[in-house]
Amino acid sequence: HVVSHDPPPGAIVDRNTYVNLVISRGRDEVEEIMSMVNLLGINVRRVDSILDKMGLEVVDIMGVEDDTRAEGTVVDQTPAPGDEVVAGTPVKITVSHRPRPIRTVTDALIEYTHPEEEGEQELRISVFDDIGERILYHKDTPGGTFISLPIKILGEATYKVFYGEEDIENEIFPEEIFSAPLKPLGEEEEQDISIISPDLDEDILSESTSSIVSPLELEESDEEE
């Protein structure tokens, strides 16, 4: 349809005068308005497939500690359920995760006397805690030797004493003397930490922390005090 023209209606013009017309292209396509779907209580792995059908996409996912819901449950959303949306509207959701445990670093003391009757033996003492296995002592040791090893441990721990000739082929020590829980020195004090292994160059703990402590730093700080 002609919307307007120039010269305007009623104007006196010469023969062969050019006329400018403005013509309608028809109605513009109107975006479909939809009602936002309710994602609350749904596992986050199902969200994308639900929103794809509406032409929507998640642009931000936040996490929140929640021990009352299953891991990965949607607990909040923007836009809210029932809000008017069109294709392309950005969606933000908040997903639950379990509270991460606070690990405790404590001082401990390992004391061991190598039996006199065993004579000199190759002796190894290892500690096992939430970091993993650490060899604290490994050398030829005469019978009757008293060994005292102050250490730092993460979580619950045990230590093991091995002696005798090492079986190279099987890569084991043939005789285990004992395995016993470590007794912390003094009162345990909980703290939010991140343990970093200097050997692996990676975080031992994945949770967010307020301080960073490595086994080496713990020993160095003790020496400075």
C-alpha cells in the first residue's frame, strides 16, 4: 500500500514530473511473548534442554551451600517463573551444592624406639593422612635408637614403621611393625585452609579458603617462631 507521496495530493505539476512514493512493506513480525518456565527443583543437567525449546539460554550459574537439597538442584532463577520472556532473554540460575568440610591441621609427635635385639636395620617411617603418604624417616638405624618426629597432619592420620631389607622386585617392605592413630599435641584448632602440594604443584583441597598453607611453609613458620 502507498503510505504517502510527493508531490502531495492536489498539487499542480508539469507533465512527466517525477513522483516519490512511500510504500508499506507489510506488518513487522512480532516477537512471541512466553511465560517463563519454572526451573526450581530441577537438576541443573536438565536445564539446557528445557530452555532450548523456548529459545532461551543460561548466561550465569551461581552456587550456594545447601544441605537440604540434592547436589545440583536449581534453587533460584531470573527471570522468575511466570515472568514474560521472549526468545533470547538471558537466564540466570543458582544451584545447590553440599557444604565442604573444614579440615583441621594439627601438630603431632611420632616417637619410636627401634628394638635393641634387631640390630642395625634399614628403617622407614611413613605417615598417612588426608594429604596422602609422606615418608618422614628413611635410613639405616642401629638397634636401641630412639626416634622423635614432630610433624603437621591434616585430618585423621596413622603412621607405619617398616624395617628389614626392601624387596626391590615387588617394591614393598616385607615386615610392618604396627599401625596406630597419631595423637595431636595440644588442643585442635579448626581453620579454613588450602593445602598445596609442593611436589605435585596442585591444590590438595578444592574448597575456597581464607589462607594458603603448604607443608613446607608450616615447617618454616615453626622454625621462625
